[in-house]
Amino acid sequence: MQKYVYEFTEGGKDQKDLLGGKGANLAEMTRLGLPVPPGFTVTTEACRRYLADGVVPAELRVQVTRALRALEDRIGRQLGDPEDPLLVSVRSGAKFSMPGMMETVLNIGLNDASVRGLAAVAGDERFAWDSYRRLIAMFGKTVLDIDGELFADAMDAMKGERGVSQDVDLTAGDLEELVEAYKKVVQQETGRPFPQHPREQLDLAIKAVFDSWNTERARLYRRRERIPHDLGTAVNVCTMVFGNLGADSGTGVCFTRDPATGKQGVYGDYLPNAQGEDVVAGIRNTLTLADLAQRDRASADQLYSVMRRLETHYRDLCDIEFTIERGTLWMLQTRVGKRTAAAAFRIAAQLVDEQLITLDEALHRVTGEQLARLMFPQFDPSAERTRLATGLAASPGAAVGAAVFDSAAAVARHAAGEHVILVRRETNPDDLEGMIAAAGVLTSRGGKTSHAAVVARGMGRTCVCGAEAIDVDAAARTARVGEVVVREGDMVAIDGSTGEVFLGDVPVIPSPVARYLEEGLDAVLDSADEETAELVVAVHRILSHADATRRLRVRGNADTAEDAARARRLGAQGIGLCRTEHMFLGERRALIERLVLADSAEARAAALDALRPLQRGDFADLFAAMDGLPVTVRLLDPPLHEFLPDRTELAVRVAVARERGEDPAADEALLAAVERLHESNPMLGLRGVRLGLVVPGLFAMQVRAAAEAAAERIAAGGRPQVEIMVPLVGSVMELHLIRDETDGILTEIAEREGVALDIPVGTMIELPRAALTAGRIAEAADFFSFGTNDLTQTAWGFSRDDVEAAFFALYLDKGVFTVSPFETLDEIGVGRLVRLAVEEGRRTRPGLKMGVCGEHGGDPDSVHFFHHIGLDYVSCSPFRVPVARLEAGRAAVSLDDTAAGLAGPR
């Protein structure tokens, strides 16, 4: 019989695939001897079986019965016993943390009889009825799919009748009445009474957790975080311990270091006389752990000891949930905590200094995506601003946008091109779409462990929580602070590093990390405060280790000397792609028109002669900026019509000129040329190497200009390393033809100028046929550079300009993609073509230099793939060069998830 149920005493932290993250860590804490309430875990395999078959496996019911009886024997109480009831919680627990996305039900086992037994045993009627009303509300919303607002309305009505503002102000009698009101809601909405049998409650709750794996919000979160949809969730059944047993009880969430900044110390939220969901829901503002220490020093000291032990054991920031039941501490969960980008780098460096991890492990604790976030701008401290309020700095960054008060408005305005700030009293999992669409999130309630804070940190969104001075009225779509009213659409700015909220727009400046990357460490440290200095030094240490470790070299894509110089400052080791077509924009378009309109060989040669000195000057500047480093010059790639006026506009101009009696001859000639060059699908037409063969002298002009610029640079004492790249080759014969002409020009110029021109000639592999015949193409190529943008288009049959807007959103929603193939390389299809071309190319020519110059060269996941298949370099936009450097280092250091302390998918 397949084993679907494991007691907490049977597992460990390395079994996340089977037990989920929560179950594996509960088992690990149990193994360490920490105070964990007894319980058992239903495996992810059981969930996958249920989702596949549509029914709960019969053997699972048997195994749950056996595990439940073992639990009852250990505790000495039975589930739902009317005299002394055992109560349990039922919680989800996927392999990767998905905060708030799936379901939890507390107090399973309470019914009309056992609630009185619980009151008698606890000596507290109010506690018992409070626990029962929580069960009905949670069970109703989670298991029975009842609108949670109906229970909230009943609670608000009760508080209104009693003239109180807080749940804790309701008496036992009030809560008993509220239970009856909740039961009526269940009866009215489902046509059935609230289930009284404890085992029925348990079975239905387990099934509901399984079902929650495929809710829309859970699927959306997984798509966002690139978590596979086929993992399933485990279910953890745990003995209830109660934080709502009075003033000496409570519940909390804590971190072993500040997840927002990385600052060392203990951080967290504590709510006295409450259950766990109250903390993350943000419905009551919390106390600090220092407040807890004043109320209950013994429990606080024990908690601090457990926190230190867990951080040492996991060797990373730990996120911990705990409950204190009448002075007794219980540990309900731990996991490697989500953190901001700044915190990730600071914590990694701190743990190296504390000798808990190595530099290799520190490199695996951070990501290129996090480094990119640290390069974003921040608010200008010298700018005038009007501060509206101050809350908790939950997730750093500078975000400016129009205030919106619900998720739908955020999504709609974002789709219309606006930047928005989602303003809520507190967020809940249903707000996820709005949080994704928003530039930042602002809440008036909740702490650093609230739903808004945790999810925003995980997504890299700027977030300010607990800005209590702001009265948010979602129905009226306003936020008020005293006499100041912010209406929907008004501009607000939030600073997730300080917690400040400002009215209106606030200008931004470069981040200190961006300054460090461009200007160097000393330039930033001279004026940095202690916190900023710690961050920049941490980035410097880890990025320097990545540079020392990586095998892949990193180049930049640059078309001008200015872009090349910036790429070099950011650490580029050359230019992997110079798009020469970008040199023909602006005023130079007229020269291309002259070339297209040429009606004889002489006229064409004259047009090319006019272009060559301009090209030579561009190359000279570029080679000077990158002196001593390779520069790959791609010959003209797009079809010529891209440099010409729009066909429809030209036709209109000709018609208007004729109507006015003016001479349209020039425009008529240009229109005739545009008509001659018109293609239905130009990206698969006359472009790249085909253009170089059809238009005599075009590629020769470019090669001559590059060679002359290189010779001039050598004569001046420089060390240019020029490479000529032929685009869109599909046949080795195309490359042979261009190469013969190119080699002749290079020999001619070298002899004329009296210099040695060692200029390799290679090609882009950007067509499936090129990849499939790479062994033959390698006979004529000195190097390959994979143009993964075009290779993705031609392998998938996509026109990027059309399909992204047309159906990519649907494909992502339906799971055809987990991420756009233009953003992260499709390893299964396109990646297979690249791997095949690498193998066949090097079989023909061992040691053949190979790189990639599409934007995939700066994508973190893709960089790892390129490392593992043996490319020599990646090339990307200058801004992404530091990201690629870091990821190339991470790819070179092989660590398993356990050693690296990784919390989730890459």
C-alpha cells in the first residue's frame, strides 16, 4: 500500500518534495526536540493522486484514521470528545512557500457539544465560543465556499449592537450568539447545517486544502514565481494549541533577522489573546517582540533561544510562527524566510563573516533578479515633498503612481499604461492580481509579517504597511489623513525603505548600488551612511566572488561608443553585438534612401562611398571605447524597407502633391522603391546575409569601414579586437560567398596600411536550419553567436511584434508557457537546437568560440543553461551585464538546495 501519511516524528527538512515545506520543517523541529504540537502530514503524492482521479484515495482515509488514533493515544484525548476534546488544525504546505495562497482551517473537532467541554476544561467560556465561531467562519469560507464577507458582516453587526470596536471586547454570551448567526449563514448559503461530526470536518478540510492547490489565486502566484503546477500540496494535521486563552496567551510570527533590511537582531509581530491567522491577516495592529518580553520574559527568552538554534541549524534567515498557550511556548512552523533584495545580500555577507556559510554558498543565496532590483532608482532626498503619513518599511524601493483602492482598478489602470499604488486597509490573497499590477502597495493595517508585506517582498514590490494615520475607505475610494483626502487617481509616492508616504509625484535618483557598479566602490563609500555602505560592500564582495568563479565571460550589446563605455564600466568584457543598422538612423536615413534609389552600379557605388566614412567613424569611436576587448560587428541585418518611409504615408504624400498640382517626382521614385522592396513577411524575407548577396557592395562597404577603423586604431598604438559577424545564415554556401569577399578586403587593407589585421569572421545561428547544419557551417566560421531572439521566433513560428499582445497572456494563463520564451530561453525546444549546434559545431572545429547575443544573455535562468552547454560568453544590454556576471558565477558553483539554503525555485 502506498504510504500517504507520515507522523511528524518520521520526516525531516530534506523531504520537501514529499512532505511539503511546512511538513518537512515541522518534522525537522520535532527531530531537534523543539516544542512542536504532535501531528501528521498527508503527502503531496496523495494530493496529486486526488487531483488526477477526482476522488480521495480509499487507502488515504485508512491511513488518516491510523495516524489520528495514534495522535489521540499520545495526547490522551479524542477528536471532538464532548468532555475533553482534542482539536486539530489543517494547513496546506507546498514544497515552495506560497504565503496566503492556499487554505488553513483551525479548531477542527468543535461542535455544539464539544464547545461546552472545551469551556469546562479550559475554565474559559469566552475562549471556547471564540474558537467555535472561528472554526465556522474558516470552514464556511474555505471548505463550503461561502463568501467570507457574510461572516464579517455578522461580526460587525454584533459589535455595533454591543457598542464595541474590537473582537476581544465581545463577551462569551455575545460570541455564543455569534456562533448561532454564523450557523444560520451556513444553512442559508449551503442548504445544510454546519457539520457536527469531527471526522467529517477533518475529511472535508483535507479535501479543501487539496482543492486550493488549483484556485485561480494559487495558479496566478505559481505562474508569477515560476513554480510548477504539478507539484501538489501536502496537508499538515496538527494538535491545536491556543493563543486566545487570555492575556498570558498569544500568537506571533518572527524572523531571526530583519527581512526588509537584513539588519541583525530579532524581528516579529505578536498578538496577545489571538490565533495565528489574526497576525498575517493584518486585521489587528501587532505588538513587537520587545513588548512580548515585557509581558512574558520567560516565553520571550525561550523563543529567542529557539530562534538562534534554528538559524544556526538552517544557516539562514528563518521565518517562524509560534503560539504561547498560558505561558507555554509552541513552535508551529519555520522556513527559510523570504527577504528583500537588499536583505538577501546583507544577510549572505553577514553569514560568511559569522562563518556559518562559505562564499560559494553566499553566491547561491542571492540572484541576478535581486541585483537588478537594487539597481532601480530611489527618491531624491533633496526634492521637496509633502509627507502624508509614515508606516512600516515592509519592502524597499521608491514607487510613484495613481492611488487605486481595489485589485480590479489596479489591473485596469496598469493595462492602460498607468503606474498605480494599491491602497488597502489590509490585503488578502484575492488582491494578488492587483499587487502584481501595482508599482507599490500601501496598507493602513498590518506589520512586517502581514500578507501584504510577505507577498510584496517575495515579488520585489515596494510596500509600506501599518500606516495607521491613513483611514482607507475602499467603498468611497478615498484615503483620509485628517483633513487631507486622497481620491482614486491622485498621485502618491511610497518609500519602502523608510515607510514614508507622500502626496504627489517625487523625483528619483540612481540607487547606491547602480552608482557603485558604474563609478566604483570608493565613489559610494565616501558619502554613504552605515546601512548603505554595508549593502554596497556586500554586493561588491559577492559579485567579485562571482567574477573570480565564473567560466562564462560577459559582454555587452552596444551600438555606440557611449553605450560601449557604459557596458565596460558595468563589467563587460567586450561587445558581443554591435547592431550596425542602428548607425543608419536619424539624418543618415537619406543615405539609405539614396542607396535604394540608385538606378545604376555607379550610383550605388557613390551611395556606398558616402556611407563608408560615417561607418568608419562610428567604428573608430567604438573600438577606442573597447580597446583591448573584443567587439563583434554584425553586418546589416534588417530588410532595407525599415529605413524607408512608411508605404501608406508615401502614397498619401504623392496623392496630396498631385492634388495640389505640385511635382511629386521625388516621392514617386521613393514610393516605387518601397513598393519594389515590399514584402508580406519581411522578417523572413530579404534581410541579413540575403541582403548582402543581393545588394552588391553593401557588406563590403561595412567590412571595409571596420577594417580601416581597426587599422587606424593599430597605427595609433591601440589594440582593437574586431570580429565580423554575418547574420541570418541558413546555408554554409551563403557564408562562403560573404567570407570570400570579406577575406579579400581584409587582406587588401592589411597590405595597404602595413598592419596585421587578425579579424575573425563568424556567423549568427538564428535559424533552425543553421542549428541543424551547424557542423557544415562551422567549416566556414571562426565563431558562432546564437541570436536567440530570432531563433525563438523561427523555432516557434512566432512573430514577436504580433503574438505577445495577441495571445501570450492566454498562453501564460493556460499553462502553455510558465514564462514568455522571449524572456527565458525555451530549453526544451529552442535550447535543444542550441545544444545540437554547439555539439556539431565543435565536432567539426574543436575549440570553436561560441556565445549568445540575444537578450536571453542577460536572463538569469538562461545564463545557467548557456553555462552548462559550454558556451564561452553571453552578451546582453549594458544594464544587465552585472546580472549576467552574478548568474554566471552562480552557475559555476554547484550546490544542492539544502547546502545553499534555498527557499524556492529560481
